[in-house]
Amino acid sequence: MLVIAAAAGCAVLAVPGAVAKDFGPGDLLVCGRDQCKPIVDKRVLKVLSAYYWGPRRLFRAAPVRLGARGFALRWRNGYTSAVVAGARLERFRAQGFFCGRFVRGRWYRFPVEASAALRKRTAGVRPLRVTAPPPSC
């Protein structure tokens, strides 16, 4: 009976975690120096959810030099989850979430579709400058 109760408890706890891994419109913002814009395109959010949480292998990218132009990806609560940089916003560096999938300070190739969408979304937004990664896992 104890085993059944434990299994049921795990199932109940697992469902909110799985649901929470899908971004909804406005859950993720792309931010420059002076402003943030919500990401609302459902197709792009699906791509980003799969990139952040999915099982597919990530591919490393060459590092972006410090001081290069970039944009922060922030959760709705303002916490920066990553920086996207490179000439075409094609490189991604996570900042302290999902340790094990992402390694502190490493740059990864960013999905082409998401890169194109962020370039459009950030048109006219002053970029940030890439800095050293903050302490994290």
C-alpha cells in the first residue's frame, strides 16, 4: 500500500513539472540594454522549449568575445536564463539553469528558427554587451 501511495505522489508531482517546461506567450523575454520584448510566437516558443528542456543533443559553438553585441533571454520574473549573441544571434550561453544540460561558460549553437525570430524581435533594440558568465553550477 505504501508503494502505491508513493507512486501516486510521484505521478502528481511529475505532472506540474512537465507542464511548466512549455513556454507560453510572454513567459520568456528578449532583452537589450533599455527594453525587453515578450516572445509571443507559439511556434518559436515551442522551438525554445524543446531547446531548453528537450532530449536532443546540443552542439557547442565557438565562444563569443567579451564586449560583443548580444541579448538576454529572461524569464517573466526578470531572471536571466541565457545570453544570445553572434553576428546572427546564432550562439547561446545558459546562465545557471538546467545544470548538466548546459555547462557554465560554454556557448552552444542556437536553433536557426529561434535565431531568425529573435533578430526580427530585437530590430531597433539597443543590444547588451557580452560579459563573463555569472557564478552558477
